[in-house]
Amino acid sequence: METSQLTALLQLSSPALPIGGYSYSQGLEAAIDMRLVTDETSAHGWIQQQLECVFMPCEAPVWLLLFDSWQASDWERLVHWNQWFLASRETRELRQETEQMGWSLVKLATDLAWGEASARQHLLGLTTAVLPTAHAYSAWALGLPRRAGLAAYLFSWLENQMMAVLKAVPLGQMAGQRIVDQLRHHIPAVCDDASERAAADPPRIHTLAPQLAVLSSRHETQYSRLFRS
């Protein structure tokens, strides 16, 4: 990877990227409230299961399909997978999260003029751009390799989960770094599996995560909350 690509990758995966990820926990706060996550060990287990049982069979391959659509200028396929992912969000909170973060990243990418003007028009033309669509666009527009862009997407999510668990359990900084240090080694395998799923015809994708859906629904009426999801 060239230095210019590396710095672009670091910018896109930085926690300082102003798209609001810090305000979401994606069901983790509800799991903490239900005492499913209480310490470093259970936090590690929860985040690993999310990565391998939720992201790997759905969000990661969809990200790849969206990246390929941007790269091929296949606007019909782009709209299909953008709408498919939005429809797959099982609760109001998860839907609002991907809508808000997607909109924020679209605004950032267009304000910074990432990519060609014609491609940005297609991005702005989407009625609702979900986060994977906006992120895949940004990675493609910045000239990042496909696999590196997906790895950045996954690592950003992992780091956000770590920050959420530090605040909500709470855990110490070293516990959070141990979780990230151990789980980042799973990202290559997630990328490999997602690539196989995206390459299949039809793509092998599923969103079966009933416990997450239940917890996300309960979070909407949770008595005390730090996060928006």
C-alpha cells in the first residue's frame, strides 16, 4: 500500500471521523443492562460473537458487494444492496443508526470532494444511504484496496464496541486494549469468509441474530441509557 493510501485509510478509520459512531453501542448497552456482559471476559465474548455471527455473514459481504458496485458503476446493483441492507435492520434503533451515520459520512465525503463528481451525484441521489454504502463509496473514492477498506470498516466497529464497553460496564483502558488486541486478529478471517459469501451466486448472506434484535428492541425503553442504540 502506498503512503497516500495508508494515510487515507487511517483518516477513514479514525475515531475522530465526525459521523457519530461514539454515540451508538449496537445492542451492547442493553446486553450490559441484562447482565449478559459484566466484565472483560463476557465483553470479549459478546464482541467476538457480534463480529463472527452478525458482521461476517451479513454486513461484511454486503460492504464488499457495495464496493464492487461503486467500482463497476453498477447503479442498479448499488441501489439494490443499499435498500436490502436498510430493510434488513430489525429494529428502529438499528435502522436510525445506519441512516444517521450513513448521512453523516455522505456529507463528509461530498464536502471533501472524495471521488469523481458523477459518482458523488449517484451517492447524493440515494434516498437513504446506509453506512456500508457510504463507507464503501469512501474507500473506493479514496483509492483504497477492497480488502483494506473492509478491514478498516470492521476495525472501526471493533474500536467503537471497545469504547462503549469501557463506558458502560465500566472497564479499564488496559482491558479495552486487550479486547482489541485479541479480536483484531479475527478480522482477516472475517474478510476471507465475507469474500467467499459475496462471490457466491446468489450471495450467501443471512441476518439471523434474534438475541441482538430482542436486546435492541428492549434498549428503546431502557430506564437509563448512555447510547442511542
